Amino acid sequence: MLQCVAEAKSLLLEAEPRHGATSAILNFNLACHHSLLGEMDIGIAEFRLQAGPSTPPVAVREFR
């Protein structure tokens, strides 16, 4: 499954420069895919960038 998530993230990264400024869902999905792949810092940063500075801190749990 992680291979599919990584492939989807690659597609989102390709689309981001062209559509990222006008597609909130693209940026949200990119943040989710980073997080699913364990790239939590990047995922949270992407989410915060999209959600704006007034968004409360995101709680992150580690699943083991």
C-alpha cells in the first residue's frame, strides 16, 4: 500500500506547481500523503500552509 501512496504523492508533487495555488484539495491531499509516508513534519507544514496561521496546533500521534 505504501508504494501506491508514494506514487500518488509523486503525481501530486508534479501537479502542485501548476495547480497548487488554486486547488486547496490538492494541497490537503499532498499533506495527507506526506503524513501517511511518515513525513510528519512536511505533512504538518503543508497543512498549516494551506489552513492558515489561525489554525490551532495539530496533534500528532505515533502509531507503532
